[in-house]
Amino acid sequence: MDSRLKKSLSAGGRENRAVEDKVRAAPQDNFVSSDERRKMWKDEWTQRALPEVPEIPGWHLCWLSTTNSYDSIDKRIRLGYVPVKADDVPGFENHRVKAGEHTGFVACNEMLLYKIPMDIYQEVMAHFHHEAPLEEANKIRVQAEQVAGRDSKGRQLGEIEGDGLDNIDKPMPAPTFQG
């Protein structure tokens, strides 16, 4: 008899689905480990489009956009930022701007590399990330006290639950920011 006409339980060499289910991996076996997941998160939120620049002692380096109208390069120059020349950073000769107003500076796409003296950087960071938040915390404390209200003798009418506002505007020393 012709083998093509013979009825087969394996349907032409296929195993039945129950056998396949036993050897198929469970979905949780395909999950990434927590270390791999953390690395994925880190890679997701880490800027990889720009080259890693070696440190220049005494300076903080950052990439500035030539297309950002709110945080413009002119604004940063007024704060004390200066452009980094390709000659100042070994190995960045290929990132040198060859023509135009930024000739000789380090660039990557529309981004230019700028530097600011570390002491000015510390002042700017302390203001925006230490002093300004303390001022906002003080405003929150004052608003919370106003919401609670006072009677005619100056006693507070209400209470703020929890201890969330106890230390909100407590003076703290300014941290040293990493360059």
C-alpha cells in the first residue's frame, strides 16, 4: 500500500499537542533576572546617543542643544559656560565642527560640548537643587499653617496629621554635587 494513503496518528510526523506542551518552556522561565532587568532600566534612562567625554579637572562638562530656544546656548554662556575645543579633549578630533560659527568646537549632531568652572557649577547646583527647594518647602509649611487657621488668641484651630511637615524646611548643609 502507498505510504501516502496510510492513515497516521502523527499527521505526517507531527507529535500530538499534549507532548509538545510538556516540553514547551513555562513563560516564567523566559523572564529576565532582576539584575538583567535593572540593567535594562539603567540603559533605558541613560543617555547613550552622545559620546562619553573624559573629565577635565576643575570643570563640569555638559552637552548643550543648539535647537533649544528655552535653554539656549547664549543663556548658558551668560551663566559662565564656555565651549570645549576639540584640541582640549584627546580622541575627539572626529567630533570637531569643521565650518560655521562653532568651528573647532566639539559637537555631536545638534549638540555642543560646553564646560563651566566647578566652583560656579557648585553655586548653580546649590541654588537650584538645595536653596530653591528649601524656599518652596517653607512656602508649603506656611500654606499648611494657614489652612489650619488660628483663633482670636492666636491658637492653632486645626492639626496637621502625621510628621510630614515637621522637618520640611529644616536647614541642612548644601551637598557637594558631582561634576
